[in-house]
Amino acid sequence: MQLIVSDKTQQASFVPPDRLLLGPGPAMVHERVYAAMSRPIIGHLDPAFLDLMDRLQGNLRRTFGTENAMTLPVSGTGSAGMQACFANLLEVGDEVVVGVNGVFGTRMAEVAERLGARVRRVEAEWGEVIPAEALAEALAACDSPRLLAVVHAETSTGAWQPVQGLAQLAHDSGALLMVDAVTSLAGCPLEVDAWDIDACYSGTQKCLGCPPGLSPLTMSERAMQRVADRKSAVSSWYLDLGLIAGYFGSARVYHHTAPISMLYALDEALLLVHEEGLHARWDRHRSNHEALWAGLATLGLEPAASEGHRLWMLNSVLVPDGVDEAGLRRSLLEDHGIEIGPGLGPLAGRVWRIGLMGESSRAANVLRLLGALAQLLGGDAAKARRAAEQSGLQG
């Protein structure tokens, strides 16, 4: 049988434009990770693939700074990790304290509310961090709090929430501590065991230098005991960690078909993380953040996040008076091939979000962006470059 295809139905394969991704995600991807994704598919129950999964889980533990047995990549983006944590740890009527100072704290509260939890929001101005005292007061005001949830790196604002010490507040009140580390994992210090975090999730498309599609997640024994003690079934069958554990544990019970090529990619990305070394990788993100701001300052640009709490990975920049926020981003993309992000919520039209995450956090990328911004804003590109170089670019 011959298949005849009409000329009208023929379409060319999609070829994406060449972009430098310096927005809030996804970030750039190393060529080794792309190459890993092109390797032949094998079955997700193949012994060779199961060996790979063991290695991947071990490297995720190293990256999170944990010995937790329940450490795995959830099939889905970072929001799937968020949903998995809430769905497994909460039951209808549970009291939850959620720190809200941006889009993702807001999303945490909404997810918990949809699961039937009673949510007490502790709010701070966008760009600010939430005082530990305010979280402690909210926990004390609850009858029986079950969970304290905060965003470590608020991608919508560039604010870096202090996490150390929050576990003690949570545990003293009988609650567990849950942390959103979507933008922070592998980009700045995160120590799940040392900080006694009970549940933590991330995403692959930020500082891990991998395409989007997986959400690394880890849960403490204390958290998994909470799951085991539930009075009701987890609301999501797909994200039920009790079921998923059957595949990632010794039994290797089928749950769902794993996204094999994405897991190849994550494995390779983690190899790159640990070849560089976590502390060296954190230092690279810090140095390039400082260099970027040294250059931006020469152009008259100022940060939106509060002093002392600015992320290395996501730089929120105030738009100067009289500058067309969207127009500049469009010119960056169309004329220079550089993507940066707009503000969200109350910061829409007021800030640009510049991501220096994973493979995007490179000296050449910082200098290219500064040169383009200098041209578009009428600044001195050479001066911006010198300031960045003197500040200590890396990688």
C-alpha cells in the first residue's frame, strides 16, 4: 500500500530560533544533556534502566544534601512536585501556614485550599522576605498546624527567603516544614538534612541545566510517616508517593511509564553538577550575579528585591522611569536574540527578571546581556563590561 501525502498537508519540521535564555526559566542546556536525550529508548523496567535510576536517585540526594530514602524525580514540572507534596501531606480540614510574598507562595496557598486545607497566609510585600516571627505567630494561632510551607527562592520577585531555623518553629508546633526549591536547587546553598526540612521539591529547567519536565522531590522519614498515617487516600492517584515508592523502591512495582529520555537528561545534568562540585557551582552563581549587578549599576539600573535577600539565580531589575518595559524586552529578543522575563502580578510592567541559572550563568552571557542593554538604554557598554569583569565573572 502506497501512502500518498497531499502537498497541502506537508509541513516543514519546526526549527527553533537561536536564543540566549536569560529569563526565569527554562535556562540554557549543556550539549551533553541534549546528547543524552537522543540515546535509544529502553524499557522503564529494563534492569539497565533501573540501575540508572538508582544512580540518579543517589545524585539527587547529594544535590539536595539529604539521606532521605524518598528522593526521586516526579514526572511533571515543578508545580507537580508542589502538588505531590501537598496532596500527600494534607487531608481535608488540616491547618496550613503558607508564606506568601510572590506568585509561587500564592500558588502554594491555592493548591492547599483546593485540597480542602484551612490555610493561614502570612504575607509580605513582593520583593521582601517573610520574618520568622510572623510565621511563628501564625503557627501559634493555629489549633493544630500540620504544615509550614515557604518558597526558598521566589522566582517572581528575586527574593531569597531564609529557611534555616524554620524547621524548629514548625516541629515545636507539631507541623512539618515544606520548602519550594524550584529555583534554588544547585544554584545556592540548600541543605535538606542539616536544616531538617521535611519535604522539598524543585524543577529541572533552572539551575540543574536540564529541560523542563521533571520535579526532583525529597521527603524525610517524618514526612513519610505522615503519609503512612493518613486516614484518607491521597487525592491524586498519579502523585500518590506511597504508590510511586513501589517503583523507586526494591519491589520495582509498575506505576506509570517513566519519561525515559528526560531521565537520561537529568542523569547527565546531575553528572555535570557533581563534576563541577556543588560549592563551586554555588560560587559561580554568586560571582556572576555580583558581576551582573556591577555592570547594571553603571547603566543606572536598580534591584527590586530587598538588600541582603537577593537571589543569585534570578535578578529582579526595576524598570527606569520612561522606559518601555515590554518594548525593551522585545528588542532584546528580536535584535539580540536574548530572552529576559517580565514582572508578574503587582510587579508586571515594573521589573525585568534576569535569570543566571545553571548553563545560563556564564561570564560570556553576562557580558553579552550588558552590551545589549547598554545599546538599548544608551549606556556605556565598555564601562559596564569593565565593572562586571572587575567584580569577578566565572565560567
